[in-house]
Amino acid sequence: METKYIQKLSKESRHIGTRLSREYHVPRTRSLQKVIEGLSPFEKVLLWVLVATTTLSILVIISKINREVTTEIPVRGGVIKEGVIGAPRFINPLIATSDTDRDLVSLLYAGLMRPSKDGTLIPDIAERYTISEDGTEYTFILRDSVKFHDGTPLTADDVVFTVETAQDPAIKSTRRADWEGVTVEKITDREVRFTLQQPYAPFLENTTLGILPRHIWLNVSPQEFAFSTFNTQPIGSGPFKLKNIDENSSGIPTRYELRAFSDYSLGRPYMNKFFMRFYANEEELIHAYETGAVTSLGAVSSNTLNEYLDRSSKLLQIDFPRIFAIFFNQNKNRAFADKEVRAALDVLVDKDLIISEILNGYGTIIDSPLPPGTVTGQNIVSPPSLTRGERIIAARGLLENAGWEFNEAESAWTDGEQLLSFTIATANTPELKRAAEIVSKAWLDAGILVEVNVFETGDLNQNIIRPRDYEALLFGEIVGRSLDLFAFWHSSQKDDPGLNIALYTNASVDELLSKARTIANKKDRDSVYRRIEDIIKEDAPAIFLYSPDFLYIIPNAVKGVDIALVATPSERFSEVHTWYTQTERVWNFFESFNTFAN
């Protein structure tokens, strides 16, 4: 009975379904085609426009929704091909001497601290640090599981070894002066302490020193240190590690291949590979850029950059705390002891012309020993724009007020005892030679006798600057991020190895320079530096010319390169681990979760 009922119900259901399908069926494809064929040409066009518009609108809506609920993030992949001038010799943070050496040190080594993109210092292999109230003790805690490229753990022993090696006079480290008078001690495997003899506010800058692996260098004697193969085949703990070296037939390196280091303390770099190629000169480097052998470079003149910059690349103009000036040696020429003579020489210099002709506008005119923008509240004054004739008239008035007269027979100025005549020394580089030519011509046109002497850089440093054997010197000073002007302007630094090349002496400035070194608070320290700046500007011991920008070419495809300031050219790589070329989109939820988890 029950079975018959179910069979009857099933039969009725099929009957109802058949009837419904007949009454409410959907037109088949053939029917749609007949409908479309029945439309007029105008109606057909209108139909297809409506379909296309609807489809496009749906795609746009989907795309917008996708962008609203997802985030583009960098992912691993990509290659950087950098070109530099000169082959490496000492890829060692203690004895690196060339820009190429320092570039590779920045990529291959890590220190307790590391410069960030805005020039401030951030912990690198250190997790955190503390400074004692009196400013003489700095204690660092290392991150967990920091490793060298060979997998060996990096501990406090390596930090102590590196600093003590830098302090060893037999090593002749370029960083030795940074660590004189500093005591370093291991507290635990992850804790190290530095004790200073007196407070020194810029000390943190010294802790950017790359750490050497003690287990590799321990048995290398001071006599063998500079000759070790680990200077060209380094093992550090930086963002990249050495993979391969290409050499020419003479055994000179032509290319270093670096790979991302998975265990880098600040996270594995996004870029998988970093190739650095070495060239003998700017001409070869530019040819390599034109042919695509390299795609990034930071070692060419501004003139070259304007001529060869490719559309696929971008030019970064980066603040560079370096100044160029003409320093007077009053011990060699007594005319320079007269402040009005120095002022007359200054007013004759067309600094705008130097910036435009030599730097192509990539620089800033200066009138003080501080690079622009390095001190909070710094008063940067633009010099008045004067014609050549106006400059000569202004200089003439200054010299006449100081008792100088123009001798028509000699076509020169004289004070009755001597002619206003001197030599100016500079280095054999295109920019400095051209600057010296512009300056000397302006002086000669005003009746001031000057001769330019050009020296190779090594000869200039060793035989001219160190013995202070010059009357006037056109030269640059790397002021750096810490703005420690002590070595440049304190009277105790007038003799070698001090860097007071103006042989400047002022008791008030000496006191302020010593005070600035002990002030940890930047705002208070900047206030002292502004006072120092005002006094030196008033004394005019030099003609301050310009502060250049650091110029860096890099492909448009490389993202995350946001560099505001570099103290040295190698610092362009300070945040290289954050650069990327490839991305993917992820749901915002996962991105937020990752941020929270980190």
C-alpha cells in the first residue's frame, strides 16, 4: 500500500515538472540567435555596446574591490647589476681604503648599528643598547641567532675581537682613531660593553663597524693581516654573501657575484642576487651602462649623468654631508692675516657659476663649515647675485679700506711691501681643477696674482697637506653624520694628523667644540653648533664654496630605494635588504596579521 502511494506521488511529480518546463523554459541558443538576427543594424550595435559596457564595468568593479581588499607587497626575486670604478683590494671593515672596498664591506658585513635611509642609526646585529647616565658606558645586547655567512654563530667574542684588532697599531686600521681610549668587554655571549674615558656624543657612529669572524681571523698575525685571502674572499654577516668571483687573465677581479643571506639579522633581502662589476675608468663604466652590462652606478660626474642617463633609470639626488672650501694658510702668506683681504677674495668668487658649470646644479652654495640641513634651525643665507663688474668694485673697496693700492705698472695690488700674490693647491680631479680655474680667473681679472698648482691626490695628501706646505688649498672635508667638527677646527688639530687645514685658532670655538662632543641631546648639541658656525663665519678663515649632492643611478624597476642622506657613498646600500623588483597582492587580513605577528 505504501509502495503504491510513493510510485503514484513520483509519477505526479514528473508530470508537474514536465508541465513547468514547457511553460517556463529558457530560450535556447538557436532562439537567441533568431532574436539577434531579427534586430536592426542599429539595434545590434546598441546591444553589443551595452554588453561591452556591462562587461567592462564588471571588470572595473572587480578590480577596485580587489585593490580595496588586497595589498601589494614585495616578494623575493630580482637582480642588481652595479658598476664601480676600481677593483677591490681590502674588503675588510678595518682596512678598507677605496670606495669599491667600502661598497662591498657595506654589502657583506654588519655592525652593531647600521645607518637608515634618513641618516639616523638603527640596531643591526644588536637587538638594543643602553647608555649610562654619565655617557661613558654603552651596553649592547645582540640579537638571537645572529650568524656569519659560513653558519657560525656571531657572539660577543667576535665583537671584542674586532674592536681590539682595530685598536692594534700593528694592523694600521683606518678605523683605529675611532676606538682609541675605549675599553671593550664581554659580559655574556650576547652582551658587550664599551667604556669611554669621557663622554663622546657621536660614539654610536663608531659602532657601525663591520664585525669580523673571530674563528677565521684569530690566527692571522698582524704582519699577515693585509695579505690574507679573506680580504678578497670575505665572510661577514651582512645582507649578502659572496658566491663567486670572476677574474681576468692577470688574476684581477672583474666581477663579484653576491647572493642574499637568508640569516641576515634584519631579514633576508628581497633581491636574490647582487652583481658588482669593476672598471678601470669612467669611460669604461659608461660604456657598460650603455650596453646594459650594468644598470646602476654611483661613481660618475654630473656632466656624464646628464648626457647618458637612460629612460629606464632614475637619478637620485642624495644629501651628502661634505663641504668644499678654499682654506688659507696664514703662516705661509701674511696677506691672509688681513680679514678684509680674505673677504675681498670671497666676494670675487661666483659660487653660482661653480654650482651650475661644474655640478650641473647638483649641489648647494654654502657660507659655513656645516653642510646645509645638518643642524636644526641652521641659518642658510644665499649670497647676493652680483655681476662680474659689481664683484670687482666690491673687492676693490675692501682692499682699499685695508690699505692696499693697485699698482698700474705691475697690474697688481700692493700694500707697499708685497704684491697680493699667492698659489692655490688642489687635487687632480676634473671638478676641483675646474673650480680652481674659475676661482683663479675671477681673482686675476681683479688684479690679484694667483697660480694654480695641481697634484695627484696621494701626493697632495702626503707632501702638501700633511706638512701644511701650501698658501691656499682648494679641498673637501667629509663632515659626516655626527657633525663632529673638532678635528677640523679645534686649535689642537692644526698639525698633522689633525685636519685643521685652515690652521684656525679661536679659544671660544675650542671650548664649544669640546662641549659639543659631550652633549647627547641632538637639539642641545645643534644649538652649540649654530654658535660655532656663527663665530667661524665671522672670522672667515676660509672661503666656503659648495656642498655637492651624491648622485646615484638605479633602474626604475628597483623599488624601495628611498635614501635621504649618506655620510659616505657606500651608505647607499645601508637599506639594500629592503629593495625589491617583484611584488604580489595579498588579502589585507593576512597583511594585518603578519604586521601584528611581527
